[in-house]
Amino acid sequence: MLVSGLGPKAEHHLLEIGFNPRPTPAGGWRLATAPGGTGPLTVEPAGAPHDGGAISDSGPRATREETAQAACGLMHLYGLREGEGPRRLGLDHTAVVRAVVTGQGALAGLLARARGLSPGRVRVDPTAALLLTLGHYLAIAEAAPDTYTPRAIRTDPPEPTGHADGTDRTALLPRADAGLPPPFLTRDGRWVEIETFRAHRWGALWQRLGADGVAIGRAWREHAARQWTARCTMPEALHRAVAAHSLAELRDAAHACEVAVVELQPPDRYRPCPRPWTSRTGPVPVREPVRTSLPHDLPLTGLTVVECTRFLQGPYAGRVLAMLGAHVVLVELPDGDPARGIEPVVDGCFAGFRALHRGKHPVRLNLTTPAGRGALRELLDTSDVFLHNWPVGRAERLGLEPETLWRTHPRLICAHASGWAPFRDPLLPPVASDWSAQAHSGLAHAQRPDDEPPACSVATLLDTLGGLACAEAVLAALLRRETTGVPTAVETSLLFAARLLLNGAKRPPAGPLFHPLPTGEGHLALVDTPRARSALGLPPGADRRAFVHALAGDSAANWEKHLNASGAPCARVRSIHDVLTDPALAGHLVYENGVHVTTPWEFS
């Protein structure tokens, strides 16, 4: 099943980043007024009719948030946290991703026009946009198919569970020794995430709290791998250790060990943000050198990006810029990025690392030495963008902050993918990660229905969205430089990405169809409408158990066909393996030293 449409959030996002979008009959927008004065440009979803004809379609398409989450594999990944089957993420995550990728396409199209190319239309593929954010999971699953298999599976068919809410507890059950995923609950009733990137600090904290070494080691392996595995189960001994301490006591112990304890904040902790970056301009406009562009060039062909990043957020930004044609130089540690050696390995490199850095050109430098920093500055002499995701203050200590670089590189775009921008409060969590940012921003509450305790998604949300936002900010800065000559420093963050997701979000109410339903085979995400109830022969007040009973006689794949044909939107929940093998999605995946997602933009 493909995802259809870019959605109203995309139009709103175009407005927020400075465009004046005018709707077109094909479900897109004509950008009559654009930043920098370039244009006009039409942005439309891929598959839209350009000649007045109907959209050709071989089957139903996902048009709603819940069906898009089901179709692209997100529900499957999100459900790995509990191990009880696929679950819905209570945020408009796919809509926000489509919005930011639409903004990227618009900015890239206008940048291409400003550089002498002549695209008049940008087609944005919403399915490819969503799969792009799951690229590292797809690459790992293709190399090691069992990675995202549920840890324990019941083979008996669904039966009445006896739970009053009808929640499905029959399909997947956790292992007896699995423990529980974070967050942890303190003695005084406060939910917290515990975060560090250092194994010795992790061990020191849990030893101080009284946990045994075996449990500590097993927990660290889960904790350190969660960005790749989408699950993180902590032994019950660690939960008991936290439960024996108050929040104040836990924070004192964590401070002594240089570990972050992040209390889960309410969803109104921060105001939503419309534009996910801040910017400051260089001192004087700089005349652009004359460039020669060929008609078939991509928008960033001929531009060079120097990327000093690790983990996920920064690499995703660089990956997007490479997909748009930039020559991306990846600066690694002197011995290479340690992530290269993680299993599964494909042709000598970790599959997830290859997915993030495909198309980049690695070099190894020791930036702690004058020679290494000198070599980096030589790279910047012929570069257009300097991208990094270092902790706040490192660029200044290395003499690589924008104001210093602009003295010798006056055309340079500087981009920082950070944790907490635009804030510099010393009371912010000392460790910024996808999960500490979810906890601190309020997303842990906002993503769960109101009858469930708060919890962070273990599947990455903010690293990927933050990377997309950083790439979008770089495109905006390049467009400004191309049209005004002014260089810009942009900063995005995990917190900015969270605030994008919180824009207009409310904690979702619980309902019988909030999470996908088990069927005779597989799970089905069904939108709760009168037509859906009528098609299943259910009364208006039917509860979840009644839906489960009605769907038990057929497979999710068949229900997807029949109910959509009856006008009841639904989607079979695809696993990551299903995404890799679904014929409808084959055109969005390329197999070349692993699997990667096709570019979501087409410029014509």
C-alpha cells in the first residue's frame, strides 16, 4: 500500500517557512511568492494528474495518519517497545515528515532556479518521504531479517482476553526474563528516563543504586543498541532500584556519575514552533562565483558539504543533501567511526551506517590536533556548507564556530544539528538524545492515549525528523546566499523537532480503535467511522472486543481490500520485513550493497 497526498500540514509548513502557497487542482501548491524572489514553482504530490486525467491506482492508498503509520512499518516498530503487537503513535508523525520533505523540495527547486536550472515543478513522493526516515531500520532488516522479529510469538488464534478494554494481549507476549522498557518510576511517583552514552558512567550509577553487575551489563547492551533495534528492555532489578529512591536522591546519584535523569514533562512544557531552526547572518554579502549548470543537474550538484557528524541526526541531514546532488565529505575519527563495526555487517560495514552515509566521501582527521584542524580548514576552502552535530561549545573550543570561520571562509554556510536549541539553559538535561528529548519536551505524554502512562518511543522519532529539519535549514540558507550573497549559520535541534510534532497536538483520547486490531491473520489499522461499523455489522456503541470478534474470520490483507472498497479507510499493518517485500513498494527501494530508499523528489 502506498501513501497518498502531502496533507494540510505541508501547506501550513510552507507558510511558516516563508512561502505563499496557492492550491492547485492536483493537490499541491503554486509558490507565487517565495523567499529570495525566485519562482514561480509548483509543488505537487507524486502521482498527481498533470493533464487533467485521473490518478492511476492499482489498489487502496493510505490517506490518514493511522493508515500511513500502518502502511510504512512505523506501527510495527513502535510496538516493539511493549512486545505485545503493533501500536499506533499518537502524533501526526507521518504528516509532519511529509510537510518537512515538501519544504525541502520547494527550497531545493527554487535554489535550482536561482542557480540557472529551470525546474518548474517539484513532485514529492509521500511514500518515499516516510520510508526515508526508516532507512536505517530497512537496511538492518535486509541484512539481518530476524532483527525486528517479536521476541516471543503465540501461534494460537486470538481468543477473548477478559480485559474490559478489549486490548489485544494474545498475539505477542514478552519473554519471561525480558523485564520492562523505560521509563522508570521513582519512589515518589515521578516518571524518568536515564541517559548516558558512556558505559562506565552507566555502570557507576546502577552500582551506586544497588543493582547487580549481570543486570547492569544486560541493560547496557539494550540501552546502547536501541537506536538500531527499536527496543530497550530493562531488567526488573533496575526498575526496583529506581523505585527505592526519590527523584531528588536519583538525581544526586546521577550527578555524581555524570548521567542525565530526565523527568517526563507535560506536553505543554514548550510552545510549539512553526519553523524548526534559528539563523544568524554573516557580516557582509559575498559575491557568488559564476557556476555552470547542466539542465539535468540536481539542485545541489556542484556544491560541497563537509560533514562532521555521528549517530543519527547529523548523518540524516547529510544524507538528504547528498540525495539532492551535493558532494558530501564525511569527516570521521582517526580510526574511523566505531559504528562501522556494529553487526550486521554488509561488505565490511555496518548496514545501518551504510544507509546513513551512502553517497558520501569519507576522510579521517584528528580534530584535536592543529594539523587535523588545519586539514579541515583546507577542506572548507572549497566547500559551501559545514555541518556538524557536536555538543554545544565544542566548535568554539576548536576555533570552528561561524564567526571565526567567516573571517577566512566568507561564503560558508554553517549548520549545527544540536540537542536543545534555541535554549542554552544550564538546567537543561546534560545529555541530548532522541529519548531524553522526547521526555523533556513532553512528547512522552503526547504520543500516548490518555488512558496509558507516558512513555517514549524507542523507535527513533526526533533524530530522523531533526536531521530532515537540519537539511531544510541548510537549503534555506543556500537559497539566501544564492539570491542575496549573504552567508548564514543555522541551528536545528532535537527539541525543535519535538516542538514541530507538538504543533497543534493534543494528548489523544483512548478509543476502541486507537491501536490496530488483530484479525484472523495480521493486524489492521481501522479508522473509526460509521461506515466502518456498518461494513462490519456493528452498532454505534461497539467496543474493541466486538471489532476483534468481527475481524477474526479473515486476514488483515483481505479486510484491507474489502473495507477500503466499502469506503472505510484502513490499512494492514506492515512489518519492516513486509515493507522490504511488498510489490507495491518495490519501486521505492534500491538494492545496491544493501537497501536504500529512492529520492522523494522529482524536479522537472
